[in-house]
Amino acid sequence: MKAILYSTIAMTLSIGGCSSAKTNTEAPAAAVTDGADATIRRPAPAPRPAYMPRTVIYKTNGDYNNNVTVVVTPDGKSLVTFPAPGDVGQQSVPVAVADGWLWDRRGGIGPDTRFLTYTYDEYHALQQAPSVDDLMRAIIPEARVTAAYRLPLPIARATAEAVDSIIADGLNAATPIVP
């Protein structure tokens, strides 16, 4: 009986030693402590591809091309986001593209976008952002985004010609943001 046991152990050890080399494709383990003395080893999360923001075009119900935008809650009673004066300037002014569309270069255009009485130059010249109450009073009540689309074009690759081409193709590959 001992002979069979020793033979089985010897065979197991010799077979286990005959494996091909493996390349470790797993992420290195990260040590996580549960508050006690024990340390649990978990694989580190795999890196994710970076999100590439897409180009947005929109239309409005008036000429608000040079007015600073803010985002309000769906009921319109509170601000969600607003820019700091240094965050806006002539580089923020939307670009007029084909068929009356505006190319949003600042970001944030959506169904809850509102336009302020401040122009980009006026707002940029401020030493600090107005109070939330002042910004709410500066919203142009009737000014609205009437349509907006997210284009299948990363912002970093956007040109007026590329945007015009997508518009000319009927916005087929675009995603409506404001229908």
C-alpha cells in the first residue's frame, strides 16, 4: 500500500513540474485591508478606455449665440451648473454651421440649458461669478434650446467641415439630446 502511495505522489510531482511557461495577463493584485490584521489580495481594476466627448450641435428659438449658458433643474427653479468667468470667452462662442445649427464649443447644451443676459465677453470680464440669485435673475425667460444632437464625432476631431458633412447626411448617425 505504501508503494502505491509513494508512486502516486512521485507521479503527481513529476507531472506538476512539466507545465509550459505562462505569461501573467492579470492585473497586479492590490492589497485591501478589512480593518483587522488580515490583508485580502484582490486584482487591481483593469484600465478603462478614456471617454471621448462627442460634438454637440443645437438650435435655439432666437439669436442667443453670444449669451452665456447655464443648466437649471428640470423644473427651472434652481441652477445645476454655471461657469466661472475665466471658463468662458471668445473660445466659448458657438460656431454657426450648416442649416442654422450651432456647434457647441463649451459643452453642456441640453434640455435644461438656459441663456443669460451676459455675453461671453461681459461674463469673462467679471472678477467673480455672480451669486446664484443674480444668475437666476439674469436668465432670459423665453430663450430655449429647441433641438440638439450629439454627433458621432469626437470633439478633438471636430471641424466645421466635418460637422457640416454630418448635417448634410441628415444627422442619421446623430443622437438626439433635445428632440
